[in-house]
Amino acid sequence: MEQRIDFGVLGAVVAERGGGSLALKGPRHRAVLARLIVARRRVVSVARLVEDLWEDPPPGAVGAVQTFVGALRRALEPERAPRAPARLLVTEGPGYALRVSPDAVDAWRFEAVVGGAVELPAEEALRGLEEALGWWRGPAYAEFARERWARGERARLAELRLQAVERRAAAQLALGRAAEAVPDLDAHAAGHPWREDAWCLLALALYRAGRQADALAVVRRARVALADQLGLDPGPALRRLEADILVQAPGLEVGGFSPPPPLPIPVTWGLRPQTPAPQTPEGLKPGVARKHGSG
């Protein structure tokens, strides 16, 4: 069986076969590959690739793109016979598309795990989220931080990662592992002080760890951070949590209070085991792809 190629974009852009890295040549070769991954199996026209690769395209830009694609095809499918059609990096209509399996890209698998975690038992969700967070090697599409075509996807994946950290903490709290959740939540809330869910989770973890005074101090830190940075008062969940901590409300124990769930994450790739979902345009079902296996 032919070994599958896996693509990594949660950090620098890489491609691997059988655990070994593939040589992707120069930065524009890698940019073409990254741009096609951002497109999620959709066709990117040659004209758009030229526009994305150069601010001031040279006269031979179209030929250069074709050269980059040819080199990528040789790296991705070295056994392909001359003149045989490409199987992964295909030509279609006015451009190219990367037609790889739904779990071949780490960012697609990550999105599926985070989106599916809300439907899983806490222990199973925690295992999946911890594994998925371990796939991050740095900021998504790290070497393309300044490229306008990567900005939206980088921001979206960064938000998904923050939600994954919070969902992992919520799973730890549900399993009675409050003290274990505190250090990561403390760093998370300090680094992202506008996220009220993070403050709620941290205060709740401290309270359940027997640190009521520290829990109240966190709520007050949140109040100051929101006022100083955004000019906002705390939302209803944080205010309710503060009031419950002051009176040691029974609902704060495991199985009681929990912060409101984050907004739903649009999951595009993978298969959700519990319930069927509508087909996407590519004929793939949204849901959870928990394992990074070989195919």
C-alpha cells in the first residue's frame, strides 16, 4: 500500500511521508502548497496564485507557478509515471487543487476534534483535546504570517486553539481535576484577558481546589482587565460566579456551575460517530476525526 502523505500547518508548513519530511524546495513552492491547503480542496486559479505570490508579478509569473507546481508534484508523487495525471495536486479548470483525504492535514483534524469535543464524555474529550493541542508546533502557517491570503485562516485557527484550551479545562473540571487545570488556565487568562470564559474557568477551578480567596481575586482581576482594555463590565456569567463564590453556593461543586459553552465551531472535515450530518459540497461529513492514523 502506498504511504500516505501528511501535511502540517500548525507551525511551519511541512509535508511528511512515513515519518520522513519531504523536500519542498524554496519559499514560493511552500507558499503554493500552503495556499492550496488554505483553499480546502477547492480550486485556486493560476491568476490568484500569481496575485498571492507577488506584489508586482514578473513577466514570467504564470510559467513560474507552473514550475512550482511541477516540483511539488514530483515531491508528493515521485512514483507517478511521466504524463500520468496527478492524483493529489490536480489541475482543474483555471487552476489547481490539493485533493487530499480529510485527515491528512493537522489543522483539519484539529478543527474536527475541537468541534466534536462538546458531544463526548469528559474523559474522552480530554484525551482528544490534549492530543490535538500537542499537534501545534508554533503559530499556524508560521512563515506566512504577513501574507494576506493566510491571515483569515491563521486567525480562525488561533481562535480554535483558544477554545480547545478552554474546553480541555472544562473537561478537567468535570472530572474533578480542578487543581490540575489551574496553572494552564492562569497562563491562558493572563495571555488573553478579554476572554471571560477563561476567567470563569480559572475562578471556578481555584474555588474547587479549596482556594476561595484566590477565586475571588481572579474575578476582580478579570473586572479590572475588562475595564482597562475594553471599557466593559463583566458579563452575567462572571457576575453570577462571583456572587456564588461569596455565598459558597452548592451549585459550584462538580456537576453544578459551568460557564456558558463557546460559540459553535464550523467543522468541515472528518466523521462524527454519533449522528449523521448533511453532506458538504465535497461529499464529506462534518464531525470528529480523533486519531491521526495511516491510510
